[in-house]
Amino acid sequence: MSLFIYSLLPLVATPCIVLVAQTAVHLHNRRSDALRAKCIGDIISLICAPHELHDSDIEHLHRRYPYSVLRDATLFVADNIYGDELYRLASIIEICGVDYHLIRTLQRHHGTRRAKALKHLSHLPLTPAIFEVAEGHIDEERHISFYATAALIASRPEHAVRYITRLRYDLSLYEAAWLVELMRRRGSIAYTPLLNSENRNLQLLGIYVVASLTAVDAEPTLQHLLSDTESHLALHSLYTLCALRGNITSGNAKRLFEVLEPHHRKAFIRHAVQSCYSSLACSALLDSDEQTSLLNRINSYKCRIVCN
């Protein structure tokens, strides 16, 4: 009998241990969330204070909260403030030593951990010490270089062109969107110099800005970019032109469409139909064999609109 009970102990003990561990993790997360929320409230109170901040006003944060809580709280606050409030947050970061810990992370770690630390920096106003360290990583391997560039642009958007031209690789659409959002948070962006630049990355940023702002006055420049059928930017320009409800049957657009792969042609026509271009406009890009399929697709799309 005792042997039977002893054999059951592992079956009973294992679920109990798992339950206790899960409960401990849940309680720890609740305490961490409550502490982080309290820290965010204290930081916002300091930023919104009507008087000028002194070191003594800020130092109690360093004594009351651990570094991980301060880091997460400052990241949250930085994503929700603008203008002069960022300068106050920079003072809090420097006096509380958050910048010191981030610099140590950059110096001690490599690869993904270093890239993650630089990603954190892209959300924060950089102190002079962090800025110097981040600038030293802009020429490293790609994922580290990108987040170092993002951190520098977030802190000094007026020098964005200089930082982007230093990149030795082509940005993806996701990376371009990330950088544009950082630049827009710090002020307005002049897209015309970007589109007219000889640098491929700057042109891609300009195309994304035009699409996000629906800047219809940029159509002539986009039509010019369509003329280079060898460039990947030409296809991005064609989709942006479609988003602006521009002329997709121009000579440059037709020449580009003719050299596209079949799957790219189908994808663009599908996108144009969903963007409410007429069958007449879309059929001007297609040969007779493709026009039948196009009409079926348009009728199917119209039917879905009516049924919904």
C-alpha cells in the first residue's frame, strides 16, 4: 500500500509545483505592473510640474525604483510626449542613471542584445553620453546599424539625411516606415528633397512620406521615378501613385507594367481595382488575354461590395 502511495507522489507533486510556480509568476507580474504604473505617474508629475526641475526633485526616483522599472517607464512616457517635455525627460534619464545602464548594456553585449538596447534608445531623448556611444555603432552589422541610425534620427532629426546616407545597405519598407515615423514625431518632413535625391534610401523614405501624407502634388516626381524600370523603387512609386489616385495609364506607367513579372502584374491590378480604378483604366495596362480575367475580378469585387 505504501509503495502504491509512493508511486503516486510524482503524479500529484508535479501539478502542484507547476501551479505554485505559475501563481508566483502571476503575483510577480502584478507587482511589477503596479510598480511600473506608479513610476510612470511620478515621471509624468515631474514633467508637468509648473516649476523648474532640480536634481533633488528627481533623485528620489532612483532610490525608489529599480533600473528595469525606470527604463520601461521612461520608454512608455517617451512615446507619449513631444516638444519641450522631451528635454525634461532627458534630465530625468540622466539624473536617474538610466543612460549609464544603457551605455553599459551597449558596451557589454553584442548581436541581438545590443540591437535591442539601441532600439530602446530610439524611443528616448538621448543624453550627450548616449549619443556619442550610439554614433559609434552606425557602421556595424546591419541590425545594429539600423537601430543606431534610428536612435540618432530620433534625437537629431535635422541630421537624418546625413545619417541615412552613411548606411551601406538598402532599407526595407518596414525600416523606411520606422524611420519616417520617428522623423514625423519630431517635426515636419520635406519630401521633395528626398524624392529628388540620388540616394536610394532617401528616395524610398520620400515615397513613403508621400503615401502617408497623400501628397498629390508629388505625382510628377513619381511619374519620373517610373521611368527607371530597372529600379525596385519604380514599383513602389507605382503603388504610391495608385494610392494618390494618380494617372496609372501614363507612358512611363505602361512601360513599367510591361516588364513586371506576371504575379506582380496581377497583384497590382487587384490593388488598383480595390482602390476604385475603373475597368477602362485597368484594361489600358493589359493585353486582350488578361482583360477577360480583369473584368471577372472587377465584377466579383463589385458583387462583394453590394452583398456586404
